[in-house]
Amino acid sequence: MTIATQRRMSLEEYLAYDDGTDTRYELVDGVLVAMGAENPLNPAIAMMLVFLFADLGVPRQNLIIGHQVSVSSSHATARQPDLIVHSSESRAATLGDGKLLRVDMPAPLLVVEVCSNSKTDRQSYQRDYEEKPAEYAARGIPEYWLIDPDRAIVRVGRLVDRAYQFQDFTGDRVIVSPTFPGLGLTAAQALRAGS
């Protein structure tokens, strides 16, 4: 759903925008677009991953929920992944610029998207399976995870020649992460937020 505004918003206006609701928005060509209702499982999965990555030794300040990533595409100006695992360089860059990782800043190590309604919402499927991988790859982010509870799959993309090569994990298969080889997490555990 697109929000009617008097004029197009700048990126800075978007970052400061608050309509007093819990609605998440992305900025598409200067226009606010509401992201569909999020499954309550999505933030639980993101939080479980925060604790898991922290246990692996990732500095807690590099595990961020709520930061924006600038992208260059016809679909969006900025995306808000469910979880960003910053590199030291990308985290330092955001400290000087609030919660936005601009295109000219260093890429994070990993972005995680938890898909909602991929079976029933064509736009959600297109956004998470087609648009975001292309945008994040163009941004140079080395690893992209797509966790899809509706389809019971975890897709791990490794950046190769400006595109992701995906490996799919289901059931009790242990997720293989190029960046975090000692993960020890199965797809089923990720899909159930660790329960």
C-alpha cells in the first residue's frame, strides 16, 4: 500500500518519518510504501539469530535490527532488513550517520530477511526472492539469508560475481554460512525461532 503524500520525500525525511503507528515503510522513488503485516514469528527469528551470532563472538554492537540499507534500484531507495550483521567498518560508518548505511559506505557482512506471506502475497515473494537479492548483491553485501517460514526453507546466498549463489536448507539440515562456519543451526531451528 502506498501512502499519499503532498510531495516526494527525501531519504532524510523518510528516516525521520514517524506516523505514530508500528507500520514499517520502505521508500520507493520518494514515496512511502507500507510493508505488509509482519508475522509475529519474524522478530522472534531475528532476535534468536542475534543471540546466536553473539554466542559465536560477533560483537553485540555489530548486530542491528532497525537499520536501513541504501540501495540503487527502481524498486526501492532504502531497505530495512530484519537483521544486519555489520562489519567493523560498516558499523563505524553508521555511527556517524544515524541508522542508514549509505551506498558509498562499507557493506555489512550479512543481511537477513524473514519473509512474510510468500505463498499468498505475490508482492512479498517478488520483493524478498527477486528484488532484494539483486539490490543487496549490487550493494556488495557478501551474504544474504532469506528465511521463509511459509515455505519452510532457509536460503543462504553467497555473493559471487555480483550475484548470489543460493544454497537451500530445510528440515534438520545444518545451515552452512560462508561467513560463520561454526554456526551449528538447523533450518528447522531457524524457522521455529530456536524452539
